[in-house]
Amino acid sequence: MQLFGTFQLNKFKEIHSWFPYLAGFSDDLVESIINEYHITKNHKIFDPFAGSGTTLLSAKQRNIFSEGTEINPFVSFVANTKLYSEYNFSEVLNEKQKIKEFTNYYIDYEITENIFELIENAFSPKILKKLLFLKNSILTIKNPEIKNIFLLALIVILKKVSNYKNFAPYFELKETPLDDADIFDIYFIQLTKMLNDIENYNNTTYAHVYEQSAKKLENIENKFDLILTSPPYLNNWDYSWITKIELFFLDFVKDNQDLKEKLSKKLVKSSTYLVNNSNNGDLILPKSETRKKVVKLIENLSIQVKQRNGNAKKYDITVKEYFNDIFEILQQLNSISQPNAKNLWVVGDSSLYGVHVATDELIGEISELAGFKFKGCKILRSRKATRHNEKLRESIVIMEKF
């Protein structure tokens, strides 16, 4: 149970392991919930924060229909690439051979495209030229599904050959810069591993992630028996930042302003970086004891903010906007849920300026304002607040549609 709510266990599983997504949970968690609630191929599963597709891939591997939404275009690309399984494998191998032949004739590649500064800082000139050569070679592939898996293999090796120890949640430079590497050999080892995972895997069970916000689900036509997800935690992460290099490298965004317009403004406001500095908006929760709790929480945080003489992070506004977003999403999920459908969220609580936010319990209580019944929280693991050393937890919030 300790690692169920993390991506760690997926690192050892075919297809699931392709892209180590920092904000993901495990296939083992999905399997345990499918078994516990007796979900079969006669049911449908939905994930409104689909991430890299763990819920949907787990459902597909068990022949269960699934759909989801994911606002980050790169992460939805990862999910749908993992979910596709109907390849003509001889065509895949032919394309692999073509790319190999391209690399055999590689000479010092001339960079003609505009390169974002973050990408230039991430890789040495020699390595970056090889990476861009590979990317442009892959982009000549006409079959979009084959092109996507070849691109994903390239993305997976980026961190290994970069000058950063990590891409997320923060960039940290390696002590010794990497001047050059056998990029093509590294790439084909990764691609071969991924192709081995799918060579004998052909599963026609429907699974798809739509690139859109969970705040508006008008185009979702099905009704679902199980919703299983993990929303952004109230942890002051900008969830666009944790895939920033990948978003730029694959040209999903062209600069920081484009990133802000296309993604950051649409994310659940779990971070002070995603909210306005003004305090114009109102808390939209209906009058209730739950609303009073959230108001009290905002007031306590406002005191903490004021005590820091104007230099504080606007946690009071962030909490208000976060729970507004959560309420809207729960309303949307209610509209696509079957009667008695289970709605399970993996979420961690928070400590903001030493003020404890029982995020899991509050989400459960807010769900009752949106037409669900809050059944309680099941603790997955203990955590600690980084700055305040406060004991925290990660839980499954259990809700059920009336």
C-alpha cells in the first residue's frame, strides 16, 4: 500500500514503464480497486486527470472500456501512445530500419530551427544536434501511431543525455556537464525495449484520453461505473513546469507565454503561480458547514500571508481557487456517472505556512455538495511537509453517486 499512490511500481511493468511520470500512481492500485469493486468488461471507467494513462492502460489490459481527459498536451500524447496497440509490426520494423539508415549517414547537423533557451541549457551542442536530427528523421514517418511511439522513445532518453539531474519538479544541473554521448545507440536500445513490449500485444478494447479540461465534459457521451483519478495536489507545484522540456522539445508550445496561454491558465489552481494576485473571485461552494470550514481555512491563511509583509505566497487565494475548481469538476463528474457509481481520488493533504489543509477530507465533503455521498478516506501512506516537518498523508477519497 505504501507505494500504491506513486509511480514507483510501474517502473517494472511493460508499457506502464515507458515514461516515468512524476505525478502518477501505480497499476497495482488500479488492479486492487477493480477487484475490490468487482469491475468487469461490462463496466466503464473514467479518469478526469488521466496523466500518462495508468488508469486507462490498466483498464484496457483487463478488457474494460475506459476514457479520460488530460489538459497537458504532452502528457495526453504519452497516454494515447501507450494505449494504442493495433500496429502492423512489419511496418514498424521497416520504419525502424529507415531511421537506422538515416543515422548511418549522420554528419555534423546544422540547427536551422529556433531553439528555446531551456533546451539549449539542457543539452550540449553535440548532443542537441543529434537529438534534433533524430526528431526530424522521425517526423518523416507518415503513419501517425508509429511516428508517436518513435517520438516517445526519443523523449524517454532526454533526461539520460541531458545536463540536468532531474527535469521535475525542479531543474538541477549535473556536477559534470555531458559533452557528447552515443545518442543513436541509446535511442535504439530504448526503442527496441518499447517495441518488444508491444510486439505480441494487440488489444482492441477502447481506451482514449481527450486533451481537454475536466471542468467541461460536454463531449463525453458515456456514463461510467467507476471514476478513478488523482487530481493535482495542493502543493504549490505548477504542473505545466514538470514537463516543460518535453513540451518545448516536441513543439507543443513555442515560448513561456504560449505555455501560459495554452496550459497554465487552464490547470487546476493548485499553485500560487497559477492564481491572480487579486482577490476578486468569490468562493462558489453552496452555503454549508463545508463552506464554513473552507472560509475559516482561507481566513487563517490570510493572516499568515499578512504577517509576511506583502512578500508571501498567496496561499489564501490559491486555496479558494483550488476548491472552486474541485467543486466544478465534481459537478461535471456527477453528470457522467451511473447511479451508485464509485468515485475514487488519490490525493495528499497539505501544510501551507504551517496551516494544515485536510485536502482529502474536504474533497470528500465538497463532493456531497455536488451529488455524491462521501464514504470516507483510506490512508495509503504517511508523508512529511518539506518545510514544516508536519506529518501528512496520502489517501484514497471514496465517494459514491446518490
